[in-house]
Amino acid sequence: MVTEKTSSDTGSGVEAVLARGLFAREGYGHGLRLDGIDDYIDCGSNVVLNSNVKTLEVVFEPDTVPSDGSTSLIAGKNRFYLVGGYCLYMVYNRLVARVWDGGGTARVAGQTTGKTPVSAGNLYYGVLVHDYDNDELLIYLNGTHRETKPIVGFTSVATSFKIGRRGDTSGYWFDGKIYQIRFSDSVRTLEEIAANWNGGAVRPFELDEHTVALWHLNEGSGATAYDETDNDNDGTIYGASWVEGVIPRRSGLDALVSRLLAAVETGAGVDAAELIAALTMAETGAGVDASTLLAILSGADAGSGIEALIARLLAASELGTGSDQFRVKLETALKGGGMKLSTPKGEVSIPSKEESI
């Protein structure tokens, strides 16, 4: 149990712990540098990467950009000139989104001159959105919508999802740095995309209920790029080297709370092994450290996730005097109203049950 409260804590002790954990940052993460010759990452051919993906997001920094018809493939699950799949790539100094429709025809967005210009040495946030409901393929660049093209249906492909080259064979190498990639089974909105770009101060992608695969690429060493979802889309790194990143790290508690929020009402919660792994990955000394969290969250592997977490926080009476007020807020949230926490950087919303599922 925690008996220490720092001078930076404000408001009730429980709110302070969450605020410190949610907003603590310590430097930047990492990324992978691909040489444009033979470096790539193979993330396997999991079915969730084949049929559920509606949004593909990549933060990248090219060291070279093709000015002609040669292709530099950033990420995708495709055979490119053969039928099937999807990808984001560069050609003619442009970023292009390509998806094969239900009839096996490649549909592209971003090929129109001036819509999605890219150049070497700059940071970009590219987004491919396949909106099945409205039969549209959209491309976003650096937080703004650039082009929409019609598309009906989707043709899948059995190749692996690869970062830095085409999916079925070698070639179309990417020369530059990749900082994070996320797949979603929902259509990410302009508001979400603009918020992630954040005026160029790119935010780390959130792990939420619509995330099918997420690589923050913050390992910094080793030959594996770990998928942060439960879908096991871990990538095997071939040749690419680790570099310092440009995106702030998320604190361990930030990621943990996101996972627990997504577990509301499931009954499964978060098991002990997962909890300890999340705490071990905590990348902050400014917020709540791993030993403190372990003391507070012991037993959080039982129950329905966030309820177990908050129960343990409320039981930590040494943290401050605001527990009664916080309990009222929590009960309102769990009944469907949601809640907001006052933090040193403004308010943060915790969704209601309906919003969290």
C-alpha cells in the first residue's frame, strides 16, 4: 500500500494517481530504420489483418522518395500487381492508398497530382480508410483528408503483412524510418486523425476496442516488433535497425488503463501475467512507478477490469481524502453516465460502459 504523496499531486489522491499515470511522459520512443535494399518486417498472415481492417495508419519518415514510376511500399498485405489486398506506398513523389475491390480491380487514392506530396527527410502520418458502408476509399495525410475514390467490396490475399516491401515477393523496398502502425476494424474519423497528427507533434496511437493490430515500435532492441493487441501479430525484423523515435512514450499506466477500460463488463478482466507485463513495460519515472502500481493493483486480475482497478484505488485510503467524491463520480460512470477527471493538463474523460465496450 502506498503511504507517500508527492507535492505535485492535486485534488483527491485517487484522481492524482490516475492523472500522474495517464499524463506522465519520459522522453520519446523508438522506431525502425529500413535501408531500402533488403530490410523489412514480416508480421504474418493472421486473418484479422485480411478482412477486418478498415483503417491503416502509419507514421513514417522517408529518406528517399521515388520521383518516377518505381514504387516504395511502406506497409501492406498485398501482391501489388496481382489481385488482392491493400497497401500504402510512395510513387511519383506522392503517397498512395491502394485496395483491391470485390471484383479484383485495384482502386487507388492519392495519385492525383498535388493531393498527397511527400519528400525525403520529413515526418508524415499517412492513413488509408476503406469505408465499406459508403463504398469509399479515402486517403489522409498529416491530419487532413486529401482524396476519396469509389470502391465496392474487397478481395483478400493470403500473403503476409509486411512493412517495407511488397507482400508476395522481394522488391519495392522502403528507405527510411517507421515510427508506429495501427490497424482498426472501424472507420477512423477526420477528428481522430487530426488529433493524432496534433499539428505535427504526433501522438501515440491508442489501443482501443477497434484496434486489430498496433505496433508502437518502442522495443529499442531485438528482432521482434511486438503487436500490443491480443491478436499476436508480432513482426519478425529482417535487417532493420532501431533508432530513436519522435513520438512521446505512453506511460505504462496509460496503456494499462486503456486495456482495462476495454475490458469493462467482459468478466475476464486482465490476468496477473498481463498486468505484470504491462507494469514491467512502464516507461516513466515521473508518474506512478511499477512497485507502486503492483501494490495498488494486486488482485486486479479478478473481476471485470476497470471495476477491479478502481476498487483497489479506492481502497488505498493513504492516497488522499477525495475518495468519497471520486466514488460518487465512479458510480455515476458505471451506471452509464461516464466521468471526467481533473488533471494537471486539463480534463480526461473515462467513458461509460456503453462507450467502452
